Amino acid sequence: MTADCGRSEVYAAEAAAFDGTDLEATMSFDVVARLIESVVGGEWWPGPAVHVRPARRDAASSSASVDGKVTVIRLAAGQLTIATAAHELAHALAGPAAGHSPVFVAAYLDVVAVITNVDSRDRRHHLHVVQLRDSFAAVGFTAGRRNWPAPPDSIGAAIAL
């Protein structure tokens, strides 16, 4: 598989896994940027430094690009969602050469596991990871080999009530 030949399959798997869930709910730029920053600044993040910027006003899609040793994530106004944040963080973790390859799939599953469990009051555990993994399997994709440590089973500390 060439580095980016799986783009349409990844988009189809995302739609099947996340459409109709809160991962596709539109939020403000600040909320999505803070969520990305909480993953990157958290105990697990093994990827590069990440800067989050709004995309140009006329941008139809979000992107992740490398600028030196930093990945710059640009979020398009119409894609301010948790799912988009996870997708772009997966590009940062997998690296620019990975495209939408099996390594990207592994990164995406790991990022979803972390990003949906950052808030100790709202743990989804593996719900969305299982949905995404099943959707990838349905389009013939499996996760590749990680070049980073797996995320921990528990992110942060639970709040005692």
C-alpha cells in the first residue's frame, strides 16, 4: 500500500464509526484546541510538539503538516470536532510519510483511546476505539505496527466523589 492510497477507506470508516456520535458534534475552535493540547501535554503523548491553528476561512478541510520538529494542525471551521482532532493528531503521531496507511490506523486507534478518556468525569473507555476498529475491519484495514508505546489503560486520575 502506498502511503496515502487508503484515504477514502479511512474517511468511510470514520463516517461509519462516528456519525451521529458526540465525536462529530461541532465545538468552538478553543475547545477543540484545548482538547488537542491536553492530549499532547498529557502523560502518554509520544509524538512531536504540536501547534494548533485555525485554518484559512475558505479551507474546506483540516490538515496536519510538519514545520521543522513541530506538527502544525490547522482546523477548518466546518470540522471543529473531536473526531477531526483525533484524526489530525494521528497524522502527527504516525509521521508525515504514513499518510492513511496501517501505521496511521494504529496511531488513530491509540489517539481515540486517549482523547475520549481525557476527562475523568466522562470516560468512554474503549467504546469509540472498538467502533473505529470494527469500521476499519469492514473496509479491509487493520492497524500496523506501532513505533511508539501503547497508551496506558487509564489516563489521569479519577475524581473521588
